[in-house]
Amino acid sequence: MQQLDAFFHTATAFCQWAEGSPALPDDEADTALRLLSQLYAQAHELPPLFDEEDAPELPHEEWLVIYRRFGAMPFNYYAAYSEPHDTADPSPGIGDLADDLADIWRDLKGGLALYQKGNLAAAAWEWRDSFNIHWGRHAAGALYALQCWRS
């Protein structure tokens, strides 16, 4: 359960940052790189627990507030590939850093609600499953774009 507790603390820190007031763009980028790196690494260590309880749905209006808050990042759009291993059609698309971060926030919040309710198995499942099918790609894209911007 140590891995689950560690993930909980990092997810809490990410959500508190997302819900807080923006800092200077360079500081925002540094915070994003640090928290996303921790979340990405810790997601791979989540225990294989399962419970069928669903995470609560967040209203789109709440997501929109977080999306707008991430306008404080030093850039918004970046080149991205939806299927980078498909070399037959290597045309890039456009990634949106604010969308990446807001979607990660939404996926983490659901697991936090389950964890705080005491359903640790459902929280672990929610975070692991949503990482594998959704927010992991957002995190990887955001990390790459931020690292390229930073270097």
C-alpha cells in the first residue's frame, strides 16, 4: 500500500497546484515537469487492486476552470503524433498543454474521491485504468513538450 499512498500524495499535490493561483510561466513549467514526472513513474507502481465502484463525474464547467487556469503555462500548443509508431503516415497533429493538464486533473480527482472515501481498491483501479487508457498519453505528451521547451 506504500505505492498507493505515495501516488495519493502526488495526485493531491498535482490537484492542489491545478486548483491554485498560477505562478510565473517558467515556474509553472517547472512545477508541471516535476509533478508529471512523479505521477508518471508512480502510476507504474500502483498495486493491482480492483473494485467496481465508479469515480464521481466532474462537471464540464469545473474542468473548464482548470483548463483556463493552465493558460498560465509558457506555451499552449505543440506538435504531437497520435500514433508515433505508425511510420507509414508520420504527419503531426497538434497537442494542447492546457487540455493535457486539465484532463490529467480530472482523471486524478476521481481516484482521489474514492481514496478519501476509503475505497482504496477502487482508487487504485481508477488511477491505473485511466492512466493506461487516457491520462498516460496526456502526461507523456506534456512531459515531452515541456522538456523540449525547457532545453
